[in-house]
Amino acid sequence: MNQRSVTSMQRVLTTLGHQEPDRVPFFLLATLHGAKEVGLPIKTYFSDPDNVVEGQMRLLAKYRHDCIYGFFYAPVEIAAFGGEVVFIDDGPPNSGEPVIKKAGDIKNLAVPDVKNTPCLEKVLTAIHRLKHRVKDAVPIIGVVMSPFSLPVMQMGFDRYFDLMFDDPDLFAHLMKLNQAFCAAWANAQLAAGATAICYFDPVSSTTITTREMYLKTGYAVAQQTLAEINGPTATHMASGRCLPIIDDISATGTAAVGVSCHEDLALIKTACRGKISVIGNLNGIEMCRWSAKDAETRVKEAIAKAGAGGGFILSDNHGEIPFQVPDDVLTAISEAVHEWGRYPLEWTAGR
Amino acid sequence: MTDKTVDDFTRALLDVDRLAAKQILQKRGHDTAPIKFAEDVVLPALERIGTGWQEGTFALSQVYMAGRICEDLIDEILPPEDPDRKNQPRMAICILSDHHKLGKIMVYSFLRASGFDLSDYGVMEVDDLVEQVQKDNIDILLISVLMLPSALKIRTVKQKLDRLGCDVKLIAGGAPFRFDDQLWKTVGADAMCRDASDAVSVIEKIMEGMA
């Protein structure tokens, strides 16, 4: 395929079909850099959907990547449940004190109405306006936290582990509430114009739970929830490992998986080939101190390991580029994928 | 204490089997001091689990539950004020600038289960932390973070402590440090922990340097 005549949407769909497009698609999953582009503090930037629309469009033009990222910040879902969002000047907004302070609070938790919750409405408005701008040329990625991973922000990791191990009935109740919210929130984003939903599920990674536990919990939750979502999904492990559960993730019905830099991309690709596409796995934290040469080297390594045969989207390993990553590094990554990602990948022969 | 005891204890922890872990502890024999059991069985078991997590063999849920079980067991036989707790420097642990407690809880549990004692400062911001460390005359400060911006604030903690003339060794830990093994040097820490069990060996090394 000729790179100039191919849209990002065609490029991405081709690779998701496990075919080689004109070049390796590149998802720059940047949120905070949009604020930099429009010259606004992070809190101000996210206060108005038009800022996010402008930020995403400028990032797209500047880095020539292959998606629009409709994601604001993870605690937007916590805000919907009545929790606190803590903004800082140089990083992603964080969740404040947990909304579930004791296990008993779960019984009183209500599922937010996604269409009448102001913080969610802003995201939907941004997606709707972005869709108007890019139409069908560029995929728009909406984001949900998986019902199984959201409790880390709802109640804290320690209390959540205690719940998982000690109170299966209350755990099941919380999953039921979160599943209802997750499906509704994903479907609202699809209706607003998102092309696909990124289902962030780090707690299902084998970094966090054993496969045995996953099959009883996160896997079952994902199967049920993804079936309720009216569009394609990609499951993202947000830096967590997943090689031992690749087949299980694939069986949940998701189209792609976002993988960790702590795993060998070649092994991941082998496990995924023909079944599920791979998104990853540049190290976003190390990226903060990369040179342009480092960026090129890492991009080439990733493409050499996972590019052949399609089924691969180059991205970071966490699903969010740290604010501290310099623009020069993002430019170098973009240039490298445009230079070395062109199919056929003849230069990888013999590596 | 045999390797089999450590194997069995490790298995009990991985299976989150509190009863089996307690039975192994009770079978240790009266001639084995609690601190000896902590050093010869609990610590090796926790180290195996911590190393297994780093290598991708075990999950964080197992590391967390192992720490909690061991902390409870050791507290029963070796209360906080017991003179058998190790002769040690003044230590404190905190979370810097965010609300994600898990890392701090695990390190705290692992250290206490290994016979150490330390103050738990909870969530702190830079200035309050510096003031508390100076007031308590802390020798070793463990700082746990989840977010990169919080990790970068350790540099400010270090600068402020230096300015006050506090001779404190800083040990950094948390996700950003596992994804960039140079970051602890960038922020001016004296050492980093890759997982909770790492904390024991890192502290022991610092203690050797202090002796």
C-alpha cells in the first residue's frame, strides 16, 4: 500500500486483520502533552472539552500518529462515583481519598448515570467534536477502566486485595455495579463517536494477580463486560505482564492487547500471532531521558520483534505518555516509525 | 531450620494459607528464638516471593498477602517493643504525595516480619516530611511512590534535608523505579528497592556502612 494514500483508519484496520498495511501503525497515547500544545495548565486544559479537541488535533498534526486519544484521565470515573480528583502541575490527575472507605460502603454505592454526570459529559463532548474533525480517517480511542481494576481507585489496593480474598459476596456485588457502569460508559463513548474502546485492566495482569485468580475473577468479568460493549475493544495491561494469560485474554473477545516493556515483545507476538493484535511496548518512564538515537533504537527493536505479518501497533507500554517526556523524543519516535516501519520490513531480515 | 521448612512456609504463604503458616511457626521448637525464626524462615520465604514477583513468577497479590500473614504471625511472638527486635537505626517509611498505599504497606509488613521496627508516617508532602524526619532524627527514610511526579519530588526532599544538615539515607521504591533503574540516582536517593523483600538487604547494607 502507498503510505500517502492510506488513512490511519485503513492502516489500523489492516493490521488488526493480521495483514501488513503500508507501515506499522503508531498510537501516541498522549493526554497531558495536549495541554502543553495549547499552552494551558493541566487542570484548565481538562476543564473544557474544546481544549482537549484542540490539543489532540495539534498532537496529531505534529507527530503524524494514527489515533485520536479520547481519554482525559483515569480518575474521571472516580469523580463520577462522587470521589475526589487531585490535579497537579506536572502529571496526570490522581484519585484522592477512596470513595469506599470500608467494605460496608459498597452496599451504598450507586451506578453513575453516564449521560447526566458533568465530568463524563465533557469527555463525550470532546469525542463528539473530535469525530466531527477527523470523520472516519483516524480512529478515536475511548477509554474505560475495567470493572475489575477500577476498585484500586475506588477503595485502595490493600482494601481491594482484602475484599478479593476475604469477602467473595461483596466482591461480586461490587463487580456487578462496576460492570453496569463500565458497559454504559463504553457505549456512551462509542455513541459519541469513538471507534473502539481501550479496556484498561492492569489488575488482571500476572504482575498483580495469579492466573488462577484471574480466571475466577478478572477473566469472567471481562468476558461478561466486553460482550455488553457495542464495538471493538482492546485490553490494556497498563505496564503489567500478560504472557501467561494471552490465550485467556484473547478468549474474552478483545481484538488487541497492550503489553508491558517487562516482557519480550517477540515472545508476546508469537503467542498472539493470528489471534489478537499487540500494542506496545516502549518504556514510557525511561523515555523521559532518551536521546533521539535511543528512541530510534527502541522503535527499531520493537518493529523487528513484532512488526512482521501485521497484528502490531507501536505504542508506549502504559497507555499514557508521562508529561516529562520531551517533545524531541516524541518527534524522534514518530520519525523512526515513519522511517523503519514501512512494509515490507526487509531490513529486519536476519536480525 | 531446614530448607524444607522454608519451602513449606513459602508454599503456605503463596496459597494464602494462614493456618498452615501458623502451624509451621508453632512447630519451630522452644529452643528457636522468635527472631531466629524470622531470620531463618520468614525472611528467606519473603525474599523468594519477592524475587519471584520481579521475575514474573508470582503476583503482587501473593506478595501482599504473604507480607500481611507474616507481619501478623511475627507480631504474636515478637511484639513491637520486644528487646529481641534488631538493634537498628531509627527508620521511617512514608508515601510521598499520593494516596496509593500498597507499596508502603508491603515494605512495612516485610520489614516488621523480618524483625525490624520503624515509624509509619503515612502520606506526606515534602515540607512536612522534612520537618518530621529532622524532629525524629531519622537515620534511614524509605519513600514509596506510584506516580512519576511524586518520584521526582524525592530530589526536593533530599535537597531540603541536606540544607538542614540531616544525615539521612534515602531509600526509594515504587513503580517508576522499576521501569527506570537509573531514576533513583537522578532523584538523589542512596538506594532503591525493586520489591518489598529487597528492603531488608538494602537496609542491612546501609547499616554495614554506618557501623
